[in-house]
Amino acid sequence: MKDKVLSIQSRVAYGYVGSNIADLILQLQGIDIISVPTVLLSTHAENKHFMGESLSPTLFSKLLEGIDLLEAKNDINYMITGYFAEKKLMKIAYHFIKRLKAQTPFTYICDPVMGDYRAGGLYVKEEVADFYIQHLIELSDIITPNQFELEYILKEKIETEQQLLKLIIHSDLLAHKTVVVTSIKLNDTEEGVIETIIIANKKLVRIAAKKIDAEIVGTGDLFTALTTAQLDKGRTLEEAVSATALFIEKVVKYLKENNLREMTTESIIKFSASLPPCINGNEPNKRPTSSTQANS
């Protein structure tokens, strides 16, 4: 039974970013996860003081080689990649993913963790950002950039849904991918709203959520992991993103009301029961949506 998720991203000793939040939310959804770190840090890099470093290429290679020897690799249904700090590790991951894709079918979801407007732009080396674009996105089936990251990939500021749809369907890199843009605000986005936009098969779907005035680190990692969990349970992408957007809205609202600046185990568990547990005819929590189809 193909029911496992392979996650390759950051790990911290304290806090909820990268694998720390991905592993928790996937396990709460009853999904077995194979988790490989790219960096080991004391806490996330937005804290004033943090220590740690990327894994050595030798250790990272050995971990992936060990996974290649596991029978469990044949049970992988989805793979997630997130934060990398070094191009050397990205090269190793690229060849591993390419080899694994040739051996067993799975859906690869690439979160191109490069930067955001809140952090002032790129927070990785340019060579890391460029490797996402030139290689990892090329292998992916679904990508989950935020607005800054997508604009960096496309080299253009995005202002309207028609412009966004046109840019994607005319992109040699993205035309045949499913693109899920998080935390995006267009010219016609309503005040007090933040949107997630899905572009696939020349169709654009907008999913609205209430914008909570709070900056919580790790929500992008949570978004990709929880959307993956819902897909693994048989939801459509629109259903998965809708349920995830509502969940994150509830978590961030709760954190703000309790004067918390970071996610906690309690804040995640508190709302997990509200998520659709499996595909059984029940509709997941829905967000307002609208869609646009490109003219042939």
C-alpha cells in the first residue's frame, strides 16, 4: 500500500519549522513519514540567536542511500522537499529523486524555500535559489511557492489573475506543473483577505482566507505538509488546499489571541480534530473559491 510521505527539509532542536511541523501534522493525520534533514539548527534562523549547520554531503548521501535500500521506499506516495542551505546537498537530492522516480511512482511536491517579502527578499544564496529553478522544480509535479518566490521564478511582478494565468501557461518551466501560490495578494484581493491560488491545466482557482495580523514562522512548511496529508487521503487539490487554508487561519488566530509568536504542539492538536480525517463522502471544510479558465 503506497501510504508513506518522504520529507527532505530542515530540522531544528526547538520550534516548529521544516520537518518539526511537517512530521507532527502528518503523524497526527495518521501518515507514516520518512524524514531526512538538510540542516540541523538549534532553532529557526529568524530567532536572534541560533546555532547549527547543514549536514555534510557525506552524511546526507548516506541517509539517502540508506532509504534507497529500504523496502519502505516502494510505499512512498508523496515526497516533499523544503529548505536547503547548500547547493551541494541539492545536487545530491536531485540525483536521488530522479533515480527514485525511475524506480517507483509518486507525486513530488517541491516547496522552493527561497525567501519572502516579510524577510526582505531572498534569504538563501542565489545559487540555491537558482538550483531550485533549474533542477528541483523541473522534477516536481506540484510546487508551493509564496508570492515572492513565484515572482522570483517568473522574473515578473504579479498583479492580476489574468496576468498570473498567462505567465504560467506560457512558462516553459511551469506550464505542465501544478502551481499552488500561497499568501498572495492581487490588485482585486479584498481588504482583510489573503489568498491561495491554484493553477493547473490552464485553469486558475482562488481560495480566500481571513488575513490575521500576525507573523508566525513555519506556516509555509505547515501548508505544504498538511496539503500533502489531505492529498494522501484522497482529497482533490482544491479540497486539500481549502481545508489547509482554514486550518492555518484557525491556528494563527489562536496564537495571536494567546500572544504567542510561534506555533506550539497544543495549537496544532487543538484544531486537528476539525480536519477531514479520510475520504469517505464527507466534504472538507470549504473556503470561498473562484475560478478562471484560459481561453484556448
